[in-house]
Amino acid sequence: MNDTLRPDLAVIANHIPTGSRVLDVGCGEGELMAVLSHGDKVDVRGIEIDPEEVERAVSRGLSVMQGDANRDLAAYPDDAFDYAVLSQTLQTAERPDLMLDELLRIGRKAFVSFPNFAHWRMRWALVTTGRMPVTRHLPVTWYETQNIHHVTVNDFREMLRKKGVAIERSWFFSGQHEISARCSNWRAEYAVYLLSR
């Protein structure tokens, strides 16, 4: 696993084959893109809403355009990429269900990672303080956060079931450590899924 990346990004980087075409949606300053494109192993593009992040990514020599994934994914043709990646961005989408449809339309497969709002520390903070928690993975208060949908592992699985989306593989993390899928809805701080139609 690539030790320089966040664990969810390292999993994604390690499971994208050489020669793939990838779109990183909500790519930030291109951390994953830089690893994937090293040595021209992968043809990777990015889309990011924050102009400062786009500027940093482009200054690193990465192919990133500024855009709003809530609207701009519609401009991409069907099956334009082998993989569409949405890392730690699903919970900020206006309509996560529609964004997932777009990911699986433009990419043959999709990697999606998200913070699990049912993690036991989140639950404990709500019970003991009665307030929305601030954690190491969700480090800002409720009124500062971009998170508008508080998704759990179980919620995500149910949405996939209703949409008929296949789970090819999943990974769950607590901190930097991968954990078993067993009891992941309360033990995982965040999850990573590889999906297909």
C-alpha cells in the first residue's frame, strides 16, 4: 500500500491497473492523480470545484479542470473512463444517488469512499454531548462542514441494492488500519467500495 496517501486513496491507487483511463471527481489538489500518473502508468483526469485546489493541481502538471460535479459530469460521454473515482466527496453531493448514476455511466467501474457517520465514536459523542461530533476525520463543526448528507455503511449498501449496483469489493478503515467488514457499520470510520453495473 502506498504510505504517502490517505488509506482510502492508497487502496484505490493499488487497485487501478496500468493503462487505465481514470476520472478523479472532487480531486482536490490531485494527491491520488499524482500517484496514478507517475511514470505515465494511468491516463488520469480530474474535476474539482475549488479554484485554489485546481490551481495547485495544475501547478503539479496534472490535468484538472474546474467544475461542479453535481452538474458537469453530464457533459462526459458514456464509458469515457475505465474508472471514475469519488473519494470523500459523496456526502457533499447535492444528490448522492444521481451522482452515483453518473459515475457508473461515465466509468465502467467506480471507486467511492466516504466517512461513516454511524461509527461508534460519532454515536457516543451524540449520546454523551447531544451535539454533532467533531472527530479526526470530520474535524469541523456542523455549521462549517461541506457534508450535507450523513451517510452510513448500511445506508450506502441499501442505496446500492435499490439501484442494482454490484459491489465488486469493499474495504473499511478505523484510523489508518483496515478492519474486517464484520460490524463495519459501527466500527469503520470510513469505507471504500469498488462498484459496477
